[in-house]
Amino acid sequence: MSAVPPPGEPPVVRAEVVVTGEVAEAITALAKLLGRTPEELAIEHAAGIFPIPDGPNNLDWGLFDSGDLAPKRRATPRKT
């Protein structure tokens, strides 16, 4: 394959990204949550757009889809 396309042909860029292990598991889970494909996130991860920590202790993320995470205060009766 030539690095220079023939005259009149648009340039083509082809890339392949392989992600394995815990990072691949995280990308797959996040893709499902975000409604995207794992391939999209893997390419963004490789490009540095979508960083995912790699290592056994770095994927201890808590994924949630709830509202406010602030501690709830108990209602206290007012003194009158």
C-alpha cells in the first residue's frame, strides 16, 4: 500500500485500536451506559480524549444514574 494516494483520489486514514483487560471491560460497560459503541470509546481513549485509568486499583468507580448524592438531613421539629 502506497503512502501517497493516486492523483484525484482522496487521502485515506485507517487506524486500529486494541484494548484488553480491565480497561476493555470498563469501556464496554461505559459504552452501554452512554448509548455508544465500545469501538468509539476505545478510539477516543487511545487518542487521549476519553481517558480511563488503567491498573487493578484505578477502576474502582461507582457508576450511578441517580440525582443528588448529598447526605439527606433529617427533619428536626422546630421549637415554638
